Amino acid sequence: MAKRKLTKQQTTRIQRQQEQYQTTQTTQDAGDEQRGLVISHYGKTSLIENTQGQHIKCKVRQNLPSLVCGDHVIWQEIKNENKGIIVAVEDRHSELVRPDKDGRKRIIAANIDHILIVTSIKPELNEGLIDRYLAAAELTNIKPIIVFNKTDLLTNEERESYQHRLNLYQQIGYPIIYANCKQQHGLDDLVTCLNNKTSIFVGQSGVGKSSLVNTLLPEAQAETAEVSHATGKGQHTTTTARLYHLTGLTDLPDATGFIIDSPGIREFGLWKIKKEQLTDGFKEFHDYKEQCKFRNCMHTNEPGCAVQLAVKNNDISQQRLDSYYRILESLDN
């Protein structure tokens, strides 16, 4: 007699029952609950750090949400094995989120205080990407800092040009740090911002996020690669976010905090932002939007728009308003 084939639904149900059985057996063999910090996450496995600073690979209990770098969790050690199981996740005070390629929610990291938007001359400075990161930071109450890296590659003329372009953000009120790893320029300012905070480095592939981590923390040994000569774009060497302790610095031995090195991207979308919310992502609009004639003004072609008037008076940059329009058009609602 031929063997009867299981339907997809039956296969899924059997697999779920097996996973639940394995989780129950694992929990029975587990030790006391203790706190931990997610250092990195790979599929169904997380690397966590316990309160003694040891790193342990842990499975994640099936009923938990997806974990990300920076999550604070409750876990149990599996007896007689050098691994554990995560049984609970603590509430997050912040999340950096973007849609994935299929439009689903992708959380990059959790419980972060600062977003360091790393830019450079290679690959070329991208103000549109900066504006999207700034909007995401404003909408999630995470402090953004712009880092212009690889300044050692600039000629005097190029330096003036990039400083002029970035001066726009400084006028709005965003901190700008000019840095390079070869001469270790700007690293003192960088450490001052990082101290006693949980910060994430974000930006395009190839701007030098991992190189900055390695310069600050040589023991991190984060993988790096040169920008492609053929395309002028970075190569994806960091494939998953990773958290590092900010300790052991020569110039600031008492420094504390965490650095999260994130994979490079070429585009950054805003997750589930309504069009009427987007003005909150542009901080220089705040003083003017309340003066608009219409309460629901989108600052496009409405009469009596105080934001458009501010642009005409050079109180708001036309470049930033145009960027706002591009992001507005990209939103679904």
C-alpha cells in the first residue's frame, strides 16, 4: 500500500506539536530565571549576555515576539548544556523600525538612545537618506547625530563643499561630528556622545560604521570591506546587528554604554507613518505648522500655509521641504 501524503496543514500542525513538546521538555530541564541582554539575533537563536558578562546561545520560546539586538530578556540555563532558553522579553522604551522588502515590519534594534547617522564621501553623501533617518528619529524620540566619516579623503575644496551641505542640518539643531579612523580625528567628540548611552550606527554600506567600531574598540574585530571601485557603493559585510560594550577606552577609561553596529542599507523606509504625522519628523516645521490657516494643512498647496511662507522667507530650507514632499509621496496613506 502506498504511503499517504500529509497535507501542508497536517505537516504544519505536527511540526508545531513537536516544537511545543521540545520547548516543554527544555523548560523542565532549565534552571532559575535570570536577566540577559540580546547581543545579536540569528533566526530562532539569540546570543545573550548574562549579568556576569558571559555570552550564551539561547533558543527563543515559541510564543514570544521576534527579538532584536538591545532587547532585555528573561532566560533560563538548560542544565548540563552551555545554552539556554529565552522565556520572556521586557518592554522596550524605543525601537528603530523600517519595512522589509515585502513591506513587513522589521525592527532593527531596541532600547536605543542615540541614532548615529554615518555618512561619507565614499559612498557619496545622501541627504535624502539622512532626512529619512532624521524623520524616523524624531517620530520615535531617539536623539539623532550625524557623523561625516572618512574626512582624510577630502581635499580642502571638497571639505568646504561638504561642510556647506551639512551646515543645513547644524542650523536646524542637529549635532555634526567630522571623523576619520586613520588619523583618529573626531573620535573624542564621538565618545562623548556615546558615553553612558545605547547608540546605533546606521547608514549606507561602506561609509565606515564597522571601521569606527573597530577603531574605538579594537577587540570588536567587526568585519569591514572597501567600497567597490566599479559601482562606488559599499559591500554588505555586516549581515546582522551586533552590540558591543563601550569600555576600555584609553582616553576615557570610565566610559560606559553600548554601541550597536547595524547592516548597511541603500534605502530606508518609514514604517506605518500616516501622512499627517510626517511633519513631526521635520523639527524645523514645529514652530510654523501651528500657524497654518488650516489645522490639517499638509504644507503642499494649501492657502495660508505658514511652512511654505517660512520657506519663502528663508527660515526653512527649500531642500528640506522638497525632501518632505518626496517622503510624503512615498507613504501609503
